[in-house]
Amino acid sequence: TKRLYDFGQSDARIAAAEALREVEELRLQAVKGRRRVEIMRSFLEVVLADLAAAEAEEAMAIAYVRLDRLRERNALQQVSDVAVAEQDYRYQSARVERYRTQARQRTSRAQLAETLNRPGELPGDLVAPVLGHLERDLPELKQWLEQALARNPTLVALRAEAEAAREQMRAARYGNRPVLTGELQASDYEREFATRDMYRAGISLEVPLYTGGRVDARRLEALATVQQVDARLAQARSEIRQSLLEAWERIGVLRVQREQALIEMDFRDLNLDQARTLYELEARADLGNNMAEFSAARLRRAQAEYQLALTWAEVALLTGHSEWDPFAEQGGS
């Protein structure tokens, strides 16, 4: 028995299955993109935690040296007990901050291990990524929105899902159509009779007269799925528009913060060189304080650059422009 023609029922089911396959592929791409940004965020959190710990270590060392000097001068009655107590308080505050940053180092590494699905395998020293093209021009927000609505992986997947649901609705609607079946029979007999045929062929046409509401139920179920997907699509558009607006504004602020951090780095670097020169000439200069300020400026620059890079990575994911991802420019993950 072979089905010859079912008046579009099989074609509709095949089209629905193909549409669902495309949906799953698009969903997988979207999940990979979000996962990649999540991993980079955890990775950069570890790098920033290391920079913060180095800054806290220097600050605590400087506070201790000052406290030790004040204690010596206090023993010679050159400074008051109040000055020593004040510096001791500052040292203890720096010490607490050092322990806090060390804890952040451990927790951020544990989080990265969990993100990479390697619990317990805490990474050691990480190499900070070299980021490029952070100075790219910021286009108009309207341009981003148009590109996102056309190329965003989540929206593309939802549109494909809506099309798959419509194909399923069409397949359900075709459930009450006739089915044309071909039949071929071969027989073998021990005795020959005139009324017996060795081969028979025939065609049958099945026309459903009553389906018990089964077809209508499937059609209404598919229609409900279409409406649900359309609602999710509208919600996703709204969320993406809001996310792009926030990213656009955030990039504007971060670019200014990055410029400020770069200028501060240049200033602290020159100030540190001057302090080293004065230190070598045995002049009065607080070299340690300048080193701590330089470390703090380096941390602020890294924070601004990494946040800017992550925001551009999010924009690349939202708009479907993978070439805008600063991390992808280095050759992938």
C-alpha cells in the first residue's frame, strides 16, 4: 500500500518540520552568542579583580610604612598619639580592602570556572585581552534599531518560529482532505483457479466525512501558538529597542570615561617619573603614594575599556553585526 497523493497534507507537514529545524538552528546561534558574552564578562571580572587586588596591596603597604614612621616619631615625641591612631585607622581600612579584593579574586575565579562548566578548576594568572577599534564612530540610534529589527538572532528565530507555527496551522487545516492510496498485491497459489489472480492493483480514495472535531482542535491549537509567538516577538522587539537605547547611551558615557582615564594615566605616569627622579636625588617625595595613584588610574582605565568592549559585544549581538565584537577581532574565543 502506497500513499499517492494527500492533497497537500504531507507537503504542509514537511514545510512545518523544516521551519522548526531552522528555528532550532537560529536559537542555537543566539544562545552561543549570549554564552560567549557571558564568558567574556566573567573573564574580565577576574582581570579586574587582579588589578584591584594589586592596587589594594600597594595602598596597604604604603599605609603601613607611614604608620611605622609615625610610631617611630611618636616614640621621640615628635607627633601626637592622635596622629598615630588616625594613621593606624587608615592602615586597618586599607588592610580590610586588601582582604576584600583577595576574596573577590577567589570568587571571580570560581565564577569563571562555573561559567566554563569546570567547577573547582580555578584559573591562575590571566592575560588581559588587547582590545582594538574601541574608538569607532557611534552611529545614529535609529540605524542601530533598523539593523537590530532586521538581523537580531532572537528576532530572526522568533519570526521563523511564527512561520513554523503558521505552517503547522496549515497542516492542521489540511487534515480533513482526502487521501489517494495505491495498492499492489501479489499472491501465489498451490492450485490454479480461474477466479484467482496472481497480481492485483487498485486505487482507493479516502474522504473523511467526520473527524470528531480533531482537525478543528489541531487548527485552534496551532492558531494559539501563532498568537503566542507573535506576542513574544512584539515583546522581544520592545526589549531590544530598550537594550539598544541603554547601550547607545552607555557607550557615550564610557567613551568619555575612557578618555579621562587615558589622560589620567599619562599624568600619573609623568608624576611617577618625576617622583622617581626626586627619590634618586634623595629629595622629599612620596614615591609610594605616586605608585598607588598610578595603579588606581590603571584600574579605572581597565574598567572603562572593558565595560566599553562588553557593551560593543552586546551591541554586536543585538544588531547581528558580529564584526563589531571587539573580542571577535582577535580571532574568536
